[in-house]
Amino acid sequence: MKIEFIGGCNVVGGNSVLLSSKTTLMLDYGVRINPAPPVYPPLVKTDNMILSHAHLDHCGGLPRLYVSATPKCYMTSVSTDLVKLLLEDSMKIADKENYPVPFKQKHVRALYDNMYAEEYYNEFRLGEYKCILYDAGHIPGSAGILVNADKKKIFYTGDINNKPTHLVNSCHLPKDIDILIMESTYSKREHPLRLQEEKNLIALVEEVVNKNSTALLPVFAIGRSQEVLFILEKFTSKIAIDGMARKATEIIFEHSSSIKDHVRLRKILNRIFTIHDSKDREFALKNYPIIISTAGMLFGGPALYFLKKIRSDPESKVLFTGYLIDDSPGKELLDTGRFKGEQESYNVKCEVRRFDLSSHAGHSGLLEIIKKTNPQKVACIHGDDCEGFAKEIESSLGISAFAPKAGEKIKV
């Protein structure tokens, strides 16, 4: 069996790995979404496909596979609906911004026609490959993928977290594998104490509520927006939710088994205000001091509407809860106090803060995952210092490790 590393090599995003034996099996086919426009991985044909989870850097390129083939595509049941939400939104953005897209709507429909749901820990066969999805603990429906073929065990982590959150449990892992293909997003850093980060966020939100100002929380729609709702549960009657965060939350609730406590989420949803149109946004600004809205890095979404409305109020706050890449408008705002978008730029007088509520394993968590899976070899991908992390694995754990280059193939 051969493993070819298509994307996600020495960068965060654009993940794709191809296994080849008698037939081919692809694991993820994502895009690099920043800087815009999205960068698609090379077109590679495959007989079958397994998706780890519904984030664009893992699933955004899927329709391209259907330009010249019709592979069967497997994922968890909640991911089937979340993928549709993400792809439809990304195509709307591409049309609006006039981005080139290497597929058409008919190819998106072909993907939908070939999507199949598989649940955690149920073995299923794709040709000579015996496959099992393990809960990755990243977002609802996220999966690490175990593949058995040619007497070898390959485990692909996708994005993974070994710490539980309010939303999902920590990851489950197989043991004694041959090749571990693992994300390395936080290979160079640890996360701060989560409980303290949550307390700090709650304190700032409470300050805003008491002053009758606005706390704008730009969020990632899938995973982070629902986690923030749990953290701010005591403020539910003062929360409005907008954009794709609203739609993603509704989908996740419909798949109740994908989260730890769907009853708790239902109670929260019954009390918050859901925004559907511009009139609702005006109403929310006047009546709801907490606004949760996409997009998380301020590249677009209704969060920009709210930011522009509150920008001159020093009592209001912009509270980021996710990762901000260096060239994003959100990072620019955090560092300089100035918003710079494609259409306009302006100063923001609000206090701007970022809280680390990451759903990725930190540095020590990644090492712990390696120890528990006990691999013969580790391939480090999806990180900005994969080579450095591979060297650390070899020196500190005594396990063979490497950082593959895009297009590199290895024989297993």
C-alpha cells in the first residue's frame, strides 16, 4: 500500500491524503480558505472517499472530485448535513466575490447523491479497506479514521482534541497502529487553562450587560458558536444569534447524538433570539446586549454589520473566541484597533479581546495522542512547523516521524 500526501503539508488547511492498494481511498479533500480566494488541492481520482469532519479546510474541495468521477463519500450523519450547509454558503460567497470555482452545481449535486452516513465504531468495508470512525472530539461528527489494509493499520486524526468541552467529549483512540497521520496545528504551543479563559470571557460579557452596551462575538459557525452558547448559558435571555451560526446550531440539534447534552442546548435555543433578516438585526442591537454571529475572522458574514454599528462605542466589546490567522481582518483589528476589509476600513473604539477556546489538542495533548496510539511512524501534517514537530517526536519519544511534502508518496 502507498500513501500520497495531496494537501495540508507544512500548512494549516487543505488536507488530503490518498491511500492506494488494489483500489484508492481518499481521506479528506479540503481547501485553503485564506488568503482568499480559496486554494484547491490538485485533482486526484479516487474510488472511495472518507471525510473526517465538516470544516472547509477538510471538505471544501469535495465537489471537484465529481467533475470526472463519482466516488462514494462516507462521513458521520451530522457531517452530511453540515457539509451541505458549508458548501452552499461557500458557493454563494464565490459567486458574490467572483472567485473561480473548479466545479459546477451539478458536481455538488453528484456529491450529495454519493454521500453515505457511517457512525462511530462500526466497521465498514470499502474494497480491501476495513474502516472505523473514531470520535475525534473536535466538533460534532468529527472523526479520526482507522484504515486496515495489507496487514497495516493507518490512523488519520483529522482535527482532534483530547480534552472534553461543553459540546463534545474528548477523542477516542485506537492502539498499536503502524502509521499515524496527525494534525499539528498547535504543535508549538499550549492552550491556557480553559476554565480561566471561560471565566474571563463571562466577566467581560457581564460587564457589557451591566452597562447596557454590546458584546459582539464573531464565531466559527460549526462547533464554536454552540460552545459559546453553553459557556454563556446564564445570559441566554440576552443573546441574539445570526448568520450561519444559527443554521449550524439548528442542524446540530437535529442530530442529538452528536453532542453531549442536546436537552441543555434545546433549553438555550428556546430562550435566545434568532435573527433572520435586517429588521431582526436592528431589533437585536436595541434589545440584546450579546450578539453571536459569523464570520469568526471577520472576512464576511453579518458580524460585519454589527461591528460597523458599534465601532464608535468604547463601552462595547468585540470578543474573539477562535484562531485568527495573520492576514485576517480579525487579527488586524485585534492588533491595531482598525478594521480593514475589502470594501472599507475604519477605526474601532470598542475593546477587542481574544479568548482561546480551541477545539484542537495543544502541544502536550498531541504528544499524549501519539503515546496512546503507539505508532511505528508518525506523519505530521496540518501545521506551520510540521518539520520541527517531527524532530521533537523523534528526539523526545523515540518514534520515527516526518513532515511530508505536497505530492510525496511513501510505501507502507
